[in-house]
Amino acid sequence: MTRTRIGPLVVGAASAVAVISWVLWSRIDHGSAPADTTTLLLVFGALVVGEVWRTSSNSRPIAPLSTASSMGLALAPLEVGTRPLGAAQALVIAAAAMGLGLVIRVIVGWGAGGVDAAARLLGMGVTVGASRAVTIGATPILGWVQDPDTPRWLAAAALVVLSTAGVFVELAAWTALSWDRRIPIGRMIEEDVLRAGGLGSAMTAAGPLIALGVPMVQSWAIPIVLFPLSVAMLALRRREATEATYRETVIALSRLTDDTGHTRPGHARRVADLAMAMARELQQPERDVARLEEAALLHDVGQVTLPVPIPGGATVLADPDSQRRIVTDSVRILERAGVSAAVGQTITASVEQFRVMREWGQAIPLSARILKVANAYDDLTGGNPASAARSGAIERMNLGLGYEYDPVCVATLAHVTKAPPG
């Protein structure tokens, strides 16, 4: 989006947020208990900060403070005027706060991330709707939770169920909006829920903690519950920085063979892109795809130890002993650089012939079989995108089908590259 379009968008959104906030303030200020007014304003502020300050968990973007605050707003026993906070009012407050956070992100150039915010609002809508619609007998569930006669553990469990439903819907909505149709939606949702990790559990628990804490410590429940979550976010941001440094190391190592003339320019990147496309076509989990990408980027690093480069860096044309020596040297270099041992294992297994798996039952990971096929393809085509080069490479690989290469991987390669299977 151009700057000329961003300007009116920011002004319009800011004006809308200002109007909504003024209306909310006028509604809140008429007869509301001072403690409830303070709590609502703190939640509003926490939602704004949560939208602006985000993080990621295992490459999945999340806004823990925003999610936790929205769940607290949905479940806490708050009043507007002389009536309990309604579902529509809670949603409007959350939408206004999230909108303000998005405007701030656009202004500072961080990108709005409106899809993520929409998923969070949808998840809150499920929780706030269920918390007002579900009744225990003739008593709304939030009233039942606050009843002194209700066992505290049972009240907490009910709040956790309501919060979990909202957080799960948020994750599922985000997954559906980024769905790769080659992978079953159920598997993607499962992976994204797992990627949320311990922070996802903390987001789920924060809403019920705020709801249980408000009657006892009033507005202090907000900072008391959200402070540990903020500390966890700082730890995640530090891990992000470490992962970024690790990624830079991988990229730098992957360019060694290009810079020294041992491989054709861009070989490692082409192999990585092709291997990732094949893995996704075979419906592999994203964590395995990411590990395969690293292995593909680094599989030829050992070539820098060769006194005489292989012509074109095509290891597929080298004898088996030379291939194993290159792999051994690659793994040794990667170990000293601190690269994951799993990456080295994939590279080591990629030189194995498929027949040892077919005839002797030796286990060869699918990632290694994919890497072997992707590397051979780029070596045989020389990075040439011409149709004739693609077809010729597939035909040569078909000569080793079932002996050197996994037939499933070769068929997937032909599909991904749109080359005739031969």
C-alpha cells in the first residue's frame, strides 16, 4: 500500500477510534463504580499495548497481552452504569483498543497485522458470547462463577473452559486464513496450537485469573496477571534475536561454496526452495520443512575443503566415496559453527542410496530422500529453468528410480517442477 493511501487510512481509523472511545467513556462514566471504570481503562490500555507489542512463538505471530486482556475483559465481573458489562459493549471496547493499536503500528511502520487482530477479536467473541449465553440452571455462568456457594475450583475450571474455547478459535481462525490447501486443515491447526507452546497456556489462563482477581483486588488484577506474561514475552524476544543470529549464520555458511567458486551461483538456495516445495507437496509438518531448508542450504559446505573443485559443483557426478567425504566435512564444519545436529543427520543420510531402504530395510528419513532428489535435479539442470533441461534431468533420474532415488520423491519433483515424469 502506498503512502498516499496509508495517510487517509490512518486519519480515518484514528478518528473512528477517537469517536468510539469518547462514546465508551461517556457510557462508562455514568454511574459505574470507580473501580470498574479504572479496570476497564486498564484493560483498554493493555489491549492497545498488546496489539502494538507482539512477538512470535516458533514462527507463529502472537500478541499475548492482547489475547490475555481480551479474555479478561470477556470474563471479569464488570459493570457499565448500573448493569453488567454486555457482550456487545465488551466487543466494542476490544475492537476500539485493537484498532488504536493497529493505527499505531501503521504509523511507526511495523505493519498492521489486521488478520491477526481479526482472529483475536473472533476468539474473544466466542468467549464473551458463550459467557453470556450459557446458564447453570437459571443463573448466567458468570453469575454462577461469582456465587460464593460455587466451589472455587469448579468456578475456575468453567472460566478456563470458556477462555480455552476463545483462544482455540483464535488459533484456528488464524490457521484457516493462512491455510495451505496441500496440507489438511486439521494438521495445520494441530501444528499451530502446538507452536503456541507454553505461552498459549499462559494466555488461556490469564483471562480466568483476571476474572477471579478483580472481585478481590479490583483493578490491580490487571498488572498482577499481565506482568509475568510481559516477562515471558521479553524472554521470547531474546530467543527471537538468538534465532535471527542463528539464521544469519546459516545464510552466511550457505554462501561459502558460491563465493569460493565450488558450486554454481545460487545452487544452495535453489535446492532449498525445491526441497521445501516437495516437502509441502508431501504434506510434511512445517517444523520438518524448516529443518530441511537448513540442511539444503548447508549440504555442500564441505566442498570448500576440496583442493580441486568438482566441475560445476555437481556432486551427483562424483563417486560415492567423494560424496561421503564432502558430507563428512560438511557435518564437521556445521558442528563447529553450532548448527543443529538434526541438520547434520539429514545431510549425512542424503547420500544413502534408496535401495538400502528398499532391500535391507535401513531407515532413511524422508527429508534426506527429498534433499537427495532436489540436489541431483539442480546438479543435472545446472540451474537452467529451460523445459528441455528439466525433462532431461527427470529422465536421467528415472534411470536410477528405486535404486538411487525414492520413486515417490522423483514423482513429486516432476509435479512440483511441472516437468514430464518420463
